[in-house]
Amino acid sequence: MRKHLPFLSVFSGTLLLATTSFAQADNNFAYAITDGTNQTNGWMQLRVLNMGTGTYSGPLINGMATEQLAFDAFTKKKYVAGAPVNQMGYPEQPAFSSGVAALAFDQKNGRIWYTPMFIDQLRYIDMKTQQVFYVTVPFTGRPVKSTDQGNIVTRMVIASDGNGYAMTNDGSQLIRFSTGKKPVITDLGRIADDQSNKEISIHSSCSSYGGDMIADDDGNLYVFSARNQVFRINTETKIATHLGMVSGLPNGFSINGAAVNAENKIVVASAAASASLFTVDPKSWKASPLQVNGTLWHTSDLANGNLLVSGNKKETAPIELMRSKPVTITENNQVSIFPNPVTDHQFVIRFGQLDAGSYTVQVTDVMGRQVLQQQVNTSGMNHVQSISLSKAIARGVYLVKVLDVNGNSTYQSKIVVQ
């Protein structure tokens, strides 16, 4: 969530969550909204965070690119803004205009849903085509200049029922949206405090604004506020129960992004100056540092398809129902490449189901001439590697091959460099 929002909290409550031994190695990733170079251009870049290695990818999408076309989600026609800027002074056309602090990954449809902070509109990115779609109806329906921040959405997630849920900063609205071809938005109304919450209210700007939201496999949502407080919300009753505060975080750390990792723990990230990564144990709500490899980006939100395994479900559900898999952009489920077409001469390779080891990435043009060869040492399944192409190569179609240590081809696909 946005770093200047004066509110985030986590927890040290008594919620009992089952430990599991599920094999979830291919689900240890999350999409992240981060700042840009030198932390100067707001929360407008989409990256992939490998939660196992603490590694951020290069930018998949620059949300402020003015050449990025947007389409109406219903008509699929090019979106035309009604005015150059909205009432808050932000243009509607750039995909992440005004910054993004609410993000949800829809694994079933291969979409990333989000809403800009100061534009009251639900949007999504189709990860297969890299196209951006605007759901052309008001999302909260509140006045644009709402003084109570009731029109600012800072928490969003895809829940176990397959629907998306979003929450306004003040907790005055829990909004549900369907994720099919024609999204339906339903205002579920105001969140109510559990009687046990006492002085910690879901509606308090001092403790409960900002942050992020995850979901479990039993119909509950978990709000991590920017003041590091944690609430559990039942989607049927719309009652928020305060669970406590996350312990073990340094002074100045605000939880702005949260996502469930492959070990059924919660990785939290911050947009604050003291930004770092931590792993939170849901049995104790205690945070432990997660080592960061490479550049640490200030992060306003995290999203993936993993559900927190609560241990409350009596039936033994297949792991696929508990944990979603990253969207596969190409035909091969061992390796995926995105974005494709390639922008800014950079793309990301995710080694989904390939074992740890040494691989060689080769890129050749249509004449078979090699333009890049790079060795990649993977740490295991779901390893994410950024590949940078020379700025001098021409636009066009190129072939990407991944070779194992013996020189055997394990994957190949065409990419388009724009």
C-alpha cells in the first residue's frame, strides 16, 4: 500500500493455522507493485518477486507508459477517457496512473486485477496478451474527493470462492467482483467490528488503514494494515475480528504488501523508507527477516494465487484447490516467458518445473544468428531470471532456447521484440 498512508498493522494473535507438508515449490512467487529507478516515480511498475530467494525481476509493465493502450472490459474496444484528467488531477489513460496499492492475481483467468488509488475504477491486465482492460463502471461509487478516504481502495484479493474482494481504506465498503468475461460488482456494505476488538477498530485511521489482504481456504479474508495490525474478516458475516499485531518488525516498517508463500507463511513487504522483506509465521504472527538478493524495491502491494491453509476444512482438498499455479504464458509448463511481446528490451523467464541446476539461455534471430547467450544457475522450481537484450537489436521475432548442462534443449519459444 502507498507509503504515505499513515496506517498499517500486523498481528500477534492466537489464530491456529495448520502446518502442512504440501509440495508447493512452484507457487513461491508473487506479483509486486514497486517504485522505479531511484525510487522517484511512485508505485507504477509491475515485477515478479521470488519469495524463496528474495529476488525481484525486472519490470514487466511500466504503468505510466502513455503508449500503453487500454480497452473497455465489456466491449473490448479501445478505451477513451472522458476528460484529460479526473477531478483529482490524474489522467485516466496510463494503466497505473495515480499509483496502485491494491492488486489481486486471478490464476484461473490469467489476470491481474487492480484499482488506481485516486481513480475509482476496477481494471485488469490480461497476462497472456499484456493488454489492459478497464471495467467502465464506478467501483466504490463514492465522491472522487471523499474526505474520509472511503473511495480509496488499498486492499484486494481473489478469495477461495473465486471472486475478488476489495476493501476501502476506512472499511466502509467490502466490494465483491466476479472475474468472468463480464465482471459484476457488488457492494456488500460496511464491515462491522467484532465485540472483542475493543479499542482497535477496523475503521480507525490510527491502526487499520492501508496495508494488504490475503485469503484462506475457509472463506476468510485477512487484512494486514499499514500499522501492522491484523484482522480476520468473514465474507458472509462481514465481521472483522482483531487478531493482534505482527511482532519482530523494525521501527518504521509498514506492511504494504502481503502474500502467502509455498510454506504457508506470509511474506510482507513495505513501501516505507525502511523497506525490506519479512516472513510472518501465522501460528505466532512473528516476523523473521527474508534475505533480499539484488535490488530491494519499495513495494506498495503483493499478489499471488495462494490461499492460506487454515486447517479448518475437514475434507482433504487436492493441492491444486489450495494453491494456484502461476499463469503460463507459453505452451510449455516447465518454463514461461513474459512479457511477450517484449518491451524495453527486457523479459523474464520463470523456470517453473525444471530442477535446480545450470542452464543456458540462447536468443537467436530469424536467420539463426545468436544475439544473446547467458548462463543461469537456478535455485529450484519457480526460479525467476531477468534477461536483458542489447538496445541495438532490431525489432522483430526471435527464438529463445533453454539448454540443460548437457546442451540438450529443454524449452524453446518465439518472442516478439517491440
